[in-house]
Amino acid sequence: MAKKKGVDQTIGEKLTNLYELQQIDSGIDRIRTIRGELPLEVEDLEDEVAGLETRLGKLEDELKELETSISDRKNMIKDAKAAIKKYTEQQKNVRNNREFDSLSKEIEFQGLEIELSEKKINESKVNMEHKMEIITTSKEKLEERQADLDLKRKELEEIAAETEKDEQKLIKKSEKARKNIEDRLITAYDRLRNNSKNGLAVVSIERDACGGCFNKIPPQRQLDIKAHKKLIVCEHCGRILVEPAAVEVKA
């Protein structure tokens, strides 16, 4: 049966391995802190630019629809005027009042169609002017956000280029270090790191206090930590405690 990793290690060895892993992961954290909020800022700007582009595309489509509507209305007016001219000529050759009245109604109807089309054209023109103002404002905002995005991307790329090699090297060291630690300790370690703002799961005693929360560690508890008989956690923050002099971190 395969032996589970790390189960035969002494408490001192387990502490050494955990502390080494913490030092490596803290190095990764420091590199990512240098990048700061830039990745999130870039992501937010990308979303905003995409949203503005979508909105601008929709506005331009609506503008084209209004232009088409105006063109159609103008054609309707042209056809209505042609119909009025035709019906007016026909009135000159009617045989009775009934035919004359019928043509008069057609002329009146075409006149109403012209009035309605002219009204719709004017409404569409007002709507177009409004949309063109919005499009102009949206284009200006898009240009500003795109410039901001380009700047942030360049800044992020420069920082990433400077730190990526070191980060990848540390990530590989972290993966290697994890292989020397049993799974239950890795689970506890990851939980502590994820619940900690500074990513510290394993801390040393500094000036008789926890290196994570800075609460005082009682003398007897410090002696227990030095004895390496069991893993001891801070009773205030839950971090795993180590005594620096007793822990040798591998280079």
C-alpha cells in the first residue's frame, strides 16, 4: 500500500515544511500586491468599453431605422401627390356628382396621408437629432475609456513582464513544497490563508506575540511550541505558530 505523504514526519519537520511553504506563498503574495488592483481595473474597463460599444451599435442601428422611416414617408408623400394630381384630372371628366364626390374623398384621403407623413418625418428628425447627440457623447466617452484601458493594459503588461518570471518560479516551488506536506495540513493551511487578509497561515513568535494577530503568547505556550510535541495554533486568530530559532527554512 502506498504511504501517505508526510505522515511519518516529526512535528519539527512538519513545522519546517509548513513554514517554508508559507514563506514561498508570501513571496507570491508580494508579487501580486505589486500588481495591486490593476487586473481588476483592466477587467472593469474592458466591461465598460464593451458595454459602450454595444450601446453605440444599438443607437446607430436606431438612427438608420429613422433614416429609412423618413425616406419611406417621403416616398409616400410623393405617391400621394401623384395620386392627387391624377384624381384632380379625373374630376374634369366625371359624368355625375357621385363620381366627383368619390374622387374628392380620395383627394382628401391622400391629403391626410401627406399631413400624417410630414408629421412623422418631423418627429423622426427630432428623434434623430436627440440620438445623434447621445451618439456623439457616447463616442467621446468610449474614446476616453478606451484610452484609459490602453494605458492600464500597458501598465499591467510592464509590471507582469517584470514579475512573471519570479512568480512562476515561486509557484513551482510552492507546488513542490506542498508535496512534502500531508493533505489534512494542506487543507488547514489553505483554509487559514483564504480566511486571512494578509494570507498568513503559519507565523513565528515575535517579541512574545503572535506574528499574525500580535496578541501575546503565554510563556508556557511558547515552551510547548519549542518542544515540537504537537502543532499549536494561536488561540486568538487560529494561525499555526512556530518558533523561528527551531525552524530552518530551505533555500
